[in-house]
Amino acid sequence: MEIDKKNHDWQHRVITRLIDAIKSAVVDEDQSDQRVWNAIDVNYEDFEESNRKGREEGLIAVELPSKEDVMDELRNIFNPKLDNYHVQIVNSDERVNALLDEETGELRLDTAANIFIGGNILDRGITIKNMLCFFYGRDPGNFQQDTVLQHARMYGARSKEDMAVTRLHTTAKIYKILTRMNELDNQLREWFIAGKDQTEPNAAFIGFDKNIRPCASQKIKASSTITLKKQVRLLPVGFWTGGKTAIGKTVVKIDRLIENAPKYDSKDKNGFFEIDKERVIEILKLIESTYVYDNDRFFNIDHKNDIKEMLCALEYCTDRSDGKIYAIHRLNRDMSRIRANGGWIDAPDDGRTDTQPSREKAQDAPVIMFLRQNGKKNTDTPNGENIGWNNAPFYWPVLMTQNNIDPVMFAIDQSRKKQVSVVDYGDIFEDVDTTQMLSLTYKGDLEEHFGAEGTVYNEDGPCETRILKETTASRYIEKDDNGNWAINPDVTFDSEHDHGVYSYNNGKFPFVLRPYKYMFLRNGRTAAADVILMELTDVSTWEVIPEGTLNEKGDLIDPDSKTILLHGRDTILNKKLEGRDFEDQTITLWRIIYGIKKVLKLRKNSIDWDAIFEDDGE
């Protein structure tokens, strides 16, 4: 048993107290401390499952001894008269030399059960025969993969019978890192065996920003990387949710976004329907806003980027499926939050009705499962702990990557790692159809620019403008049945100079604006933002003007990010290979000007944390 901590004497005392509790329960048959008996039940059930799976796969033939036989063995080990166990600290070279078997060079096993406590000394490759249980707590902050893989030698070479009962205990954080490193190592091995190292890069790194883009491997920490391969499930775990007041209206909005998807009523026999990526991204961000992460109360801060990881994967998968994604919508689910062994539930999808059909469907395009949970409180009888939720319905999404996909590794942009929280806007959206609302962020003082709550404007009111860009155009203009930008039938479109949303079109805006009735603005992306809800003037009064021109290099530039949106200059060669510079003057940026009719609601930042963490009772 290896525990990598500094104070080995303290660990020795803890283990001694634990053994005393086991002695009292098992040898003296003391029933007063049920924690020992519960632990024995959970572990025996775990070994039962391992043994059953091993025999079903033909890996082992031995059957698990009966529980009573196991208890008899425990009594023999911990019986004070037999003294058949030994706890030893191994934290110096002198101590190691005293414990080594001179013939084999291994640590001596003097009793039936041997417990070794140590840190760096045990890291150096000391051999311990028949080692079946490890407690690994080495958490250096920055994990270096080659070093950690050296530690993985502690598993050693062992028989299949021993593997069925070998256990590694560690923290959720370290387990996640070890799992990812194992995936990376296996993936690299598969690439070399298949000879793919000769035809493609060993790994692709994708960071989550406005777009998924490659980044250098030396800038990525192993603890932040995700391995994405065919038909892998990605989902959030460990989260808590806000109460009914805090998230109720958001959940209703999610309901509407799913049910109002254009192809929602065209489901196949298993309930799958096509859905556009922009709608899925909007839904996932709304779902994320209903989750709460707090280490003091829920010990779940390590999972605060789970939804962002799903968004990264979604970008990569849909880029390789030409934007296609399938969805299923399941209702009335009652999955708990915590397992019997204290771990997070990580399988809200039903294997028969959700997971298997999704695998069959996710061949050339990914699948997103929207699983609506009832979110009921569920009190665990033995200790009174709520292993359920906050008595508020919520959505638990699961993303299944497609079968036809190349392996990739990506990482969250470290600068975007922020704690997610929920803000209850109360009645701000009452009597408002949020499907008719344009939601944006705004830099500046909302009240100073748009006026106080209740302010009504005639023709001289303020306005809000947005530049039309390819990446965000779906917020502002409609699409036709083929997924293309909808063309206004009253405006002739210059198809010979089609540059998508950057088409100048002889100065006449050719597309159909989405007819929003309301605009909702936040002057920040955090919980500390002020918000405002406004009624817009009629769509017929909005203006769209051509604004962008080419710079001195002939490029169309994004005024916000200063990046190149489109190249407008080229060199044209004739048959004699004589060149002349050509500059396309049919390219522009369009600016949409929205008129403001009335300020309906203005909410200065005032976070009601009681609403975020509320418990609505039974």
C-alpha cells in the first residue's frame, strides 16, 4: 500500500485506528460502527462484479469465495492472537535495506497482510510481491506525463487472477489525469502500429476560443488535455444545480429551443432528429448556466469546464460532418447524483434506449442527447445525505462522437477557466417570448446609454448596432430550407459576386433579418453583470448599411478582433503569364442598426446566492 504524503507517522496512526475499527467490527463482531460493515458490503459487491465480468470474458475461471469465507479470512488476519498483519513505514534507504529479502531483492512479506507506507522511496522501483492494493495520492500540481507513467510501473506484471482483485485508490482529479494519460499512450501506440506516424501528425491540439484552432504541445498541461476518438461519450458530472426559482425559466427556454427545432417533428423510429450546431451551442450554454460549482459545498470545481469540453468536441465533430448533428430528447428521468460508493454518477443515458441507438446513429455525424431530469431530492437512509438533486428539473446532456473521425487531442484555453455560477433574474422574462429575443453582450453602462427602466422612445431613441460576420450571422439573419442565408425576394441578388454575408450587392442588403421583438443585453459575461431588457422597433425600421472597405493590403478586416475576414486583392495572369493586380470592390461589411422602442426591465447586479443554492424542500 503506497501513500505519497509527507507525514508518514500521522498516516501510520490513521491506518492503525482504521485497523482497530476493523478488528472491533470483524473479530469482536461489534455492530456499533456501521461504516466498517457498509465498506465491506460495497467492496465485496465490487469484487463480485469484477469476478463475474472476468469469467464471462473467459479471462479467469476461479469463482469468488463466499462472503462468509472472506469474513473468516479477515478474522484470521486481524485476530490479535494470530497477529497476521504488519504495518511498516518505508521512508529511508536504511529502512529499505533492513526490509529487503537478500535473495530476491524484494521487500519481505512476513505476514498474510502487509501494509507499506512511503513516498519517494517507494517511487524508485522497489519490488513488492503480490501487491494488490495501492493508495496513490501524489499530486504535484503540474503532472509530467513521462514521470507519472514511470509510477504506473507499480501495477507490475501479474496473473489475470490477481488483476481481478487488484485495486488502485486515488482522488478524482488524479484518476482523471491517469485515465487521460493512458488514453494518450494507447492512442500513440495504435498510431505507430498502424503506421500513421508516416502519414499524419502524431497529435492535433485544439484550444477553445471563439474557434477551435491548433496550438503548440509545449503550451498544454496534461491535466487539461482531452483525447477525442470515435464514439466516445462526453458529459458533465459532479455538478449541482440552482433551485426552481433560479433556473426554472432557463429550463423552459431550453425546452422551447429543443421542441421548436425545425426538424423536431421529423424524428426517426428511435427519436433522432437533425438539429443545427448553433442551436445546440445555445442550448449547451444555457444548460451550463443552470449548474453550480463550489468546492466548499460540493467539491466539484474540477468539473467546471465539462460543458466547455463538450463545446470543443462539438466544434471538431461538426467540422468533419459538414455541420450535421443528430439529437434525441428524453423526458422524465430520475437519475441520482452520487453513487453508493460516494462517486459521481456519470451515466445518465440508458444503455438500451439511449446509448446503443446513439452509437448506431453516430456514424458520420455526432449525436447529442438532451436528457431532462426531474431533479428530485433523494435522501440516503443510512447517513441522511442527499444523493439526489435540488428539487428542480434540469438538463443533463451527453455528446456521442461519430464513428468516422480521426483521433485528436485538445485542451481548454487556460485563460477561459472561470467558475460557473447561476444568477436568478426573477421576473425579468415574464410575459416575454424568449424565442423572439436577441441576447447579446454590451460594453458600457447600460442605463447611461439606453435610459432608465420604463423609458419610452418615439423616433429619436437610442440604437444598438452589430457587424454582420460569417461566424455569428445566424444570430441576425434567417436561413432557408437548404441551410443557406435566406435572400430577400424583393432585392435582386448579384450572384456573380457572391461573397456570402460579405456580398456588397450593389449597396443593397440582400438577406432576410430575423424579426426579433426584444433585445436582452448584459454588460459582461460573469455573474457580476448588469442586464437590460428592451422592446425593439418594428423590423421594417431597422437599417443595414455597407460599412467595411478593404485595407491597404486589399483585405477585409474584422473591426473587433482586427483579423482578416476575406482577401479582396489578387494577381491575375493572362496567357502570356503577364500579371496585373485586381481588387474586388464587391466586398463589404454590413452593419445592422436596431432601433429601441422601450426599456422594459433594468437590473443592476445583485446576486441572490440564496436562490442559487436554495433547497426547495421535499
